[in-house]
Amino acid sequence: MAIATWFNRQSRLVQILLMLIPVVNWITEILVRWSAFLKTRSLITLVMAILVTFFGLAFGWIDLIWILLFKHLIFARA
């Protein structure tokens, strides 16, 4: 099972907790994004994976809000 699929199956509380802790947030973002790219092979997931690898902390807070609204990361619904 891909990490992106595992993350999306977690409860919203677990997802939010993973996004609230800064270093855990960045590591989770990287793992989920690259997992989503390997599963979907789309250009947008590749771009997001590269951006999150270098600017993950900034995207983490945006994704926290996105999770509250839609229960998955932006462009990482695998």
C-alpha cells in the first residue's frame, strides 16, 4: 500500500496531528507527495513533490487547512 493511500485512510485527527508538528509535517509531506507521484505519474504531483521537498514547511500549513476542508493533501489524492 502506498504511503499516500495510507495517509488518506487515516482519521482526520491523525492527519491534522501529523501536519501540526513542523519536522514531522515536512517528512510526512515528502513521503506522501513522492508516493502519490509514483502511483499516479502525473506532472502536477511531480511538481508538488519537488516543491514540497525544498519548501515543505510552508506547504505544510496550507495543507493543514486543506485537510480540514477536504481530508487529503493538495494534489496528492492517490
